[in-house]
Amino acid sequence: MSGVVRVSPRGAGSLRERLRGMLQRGMAIAERRLPALTRLRRVEPLPVLLDRRRIYVLPTRSGLFFGALIAVMLLGALNYNNNPALLLCFVIGSALHTSLLHGYLTLRGVRLVQVQGSPVYAGSTMRLRFTFEAGERRLRRALCLQRGDIQACFTIAPAELAEVDIDLRSERRGWLSIGRVQVYTRHPLGLFHIWSWVHPERRVLVYPAPEASAPPLPRSGEAGARRNRRGQGDEPHSLREYRVGDPLRLVAWKRSARTGHLMVREFETPAGGDVQLDWERVGELPYEERIRRLTRWLIDAEREGLRTHLRVPGSELGPASGSDHLHACLRALALLPRQNA
């Protein structure tokens, strides 16, 4: 008979559940008995002060090498009763101690006062701006901020604020938590890695990703006050300077040659009333595709200067136009409940 033990999928799943339960119980016990080890995993309100209780220190590879070097030199100096060698060991040891103390004082007292991030569309990169200050009037050099594989270094001048930016990839719409971020330094000699964690209670909004190839805006909405809008129609209206993305067929070459820079013909077409963007009108699409198409239509309508009236489950916005209305509509789409929720 074979000695191979087969585990059924049901048994493997129950084993994973038991291990997960044991891990959760262990974390709960740690939260109750060892709060100093686990408190930095919880979100905390701003400002966040880096004091002595939340600063950690470990030697780097260079620090370990120097420690081993001092130990070997000290053994040799004691064995041969060599006073110059003993003096050299003490000098290197004092350099190690000074490096540790200087790095610790560089990080202690640093305060995170603000975290800012502008909304972006899902799938794009969001830039987060962290603002730091230091209570004491001395220069804080070679501080670094790291989240995952992304890091940025900065310096805090006396009595000034320091701003540092890191990029964060946004994968899906809705609220995006910043998560834990490491603040560290290896100043001045790179012998010790001195760090602390900050977990700010901040969220940034991620708008839905617009549909790449959406159909034209629906023009069959309720009639509104008809007005002319500038766009690519049939009646020439005026000339303007070339902008990136304008088709070359609209360039007024003769006028551009006279003025010395590219000029583009702008047309005027009669526009209809308010654009009605209704959740039910795109009901043939999957749930997330509906959101992406409405996002694209909102962007296109705002680009063309049209007023929009958005109806989604639980919200109705407009008719209105402008950047404030656009952001309010995109926010409503971003915060729609997920289909599997």
C-alpha cells in the first residue's frame, strides 16, 4: 500500500479556516496583552508625533560589520595588551554610539501634520503629499518616507514645514485607505536603521475609470433652452491657438503662417437641452460597465460645456454644469455599492 496521505479539498479548506481562526485569536490576545507591539497597526488621527515609545533601531549590514570588527580588534588588543589597538576600538565604538544617538534624535520629535491627495480615476497613479514638522530648532537630515516599494527622502529645516510626495496606484473606485507608512533614517553613517510607523486616519477618493470607447452622448433627453456651443460642427465661428489633441484637419494653415504659430478653426453648432444621464437607460450593460459609461459621458458633456442631469440609485444631481457639479457626480458614481456587496 502507498504511504501517500491524500487531503480532500473540504479538509484543506477546514484546515485553512482553523489556522485563520487561530491567527485571529492570537492577534486578539496580542491586542489585549501587548498593545505596544500592535497599536501601530491601527489608524490614528493627525497629527502623529514620533516619540521615543514608537521608534525602533536595528543595525544595518555595515553596522554589523563594524560591530564584528570591534569585537575582533578588542580580543586581539586584550590578548597582546596593545594600548593603541584598545584606543582604536574605543574610538570606533564611540563613533557607533554617536551614530546611533544622532539618528535617534533625528527621528524623535518629528510630527506628521497633514496628508493630502486629489481624487483620480481608477487605474491611474495618485500623488499623496505628506507634510512634516519638527518641534526643535535643528536640522533633520536624510529622513525617508516609504510605502511598499516606493520611497522618497526629505529634510526638515528649523521652524519650517517639509512636504514629501509619494505615488500610490489606485486599482478600483471608492475610498482608498493610505495604510501604514514607514518613516526612517540611516543618518549619519548608515550604521543603524532607525524607523517608525505612521498610520494616518485619512482616505482618498478614487473615481471610476471612464469607458475607453463609449458611444456619443445621448441627445434625446428632455428639451431645454437651446443654445449654441462651440465644437466641431458645420458653421465656422472663430480661430484659436492649437491645443494638444486637436485634429490637424482643423488647422488654419494660412493664418498660422502669418501669425507664426498654429491656429485652429473653431466651429459653432446648435446644441440641444440638458443631457439626461439615467442609470436605467444603460441597463443592458453589466453593473461596473454602467458606471464607466456614465463617467465617460459626464466627462464628455463637461468638455463640451453641456449641462447634465444624473440619476443613479439613491441620488439625483443636476441639471447643472461646471467642475463642482462634475466632481459631485463622479463622487456619487464612485461611492455606489459594489455589485458583490
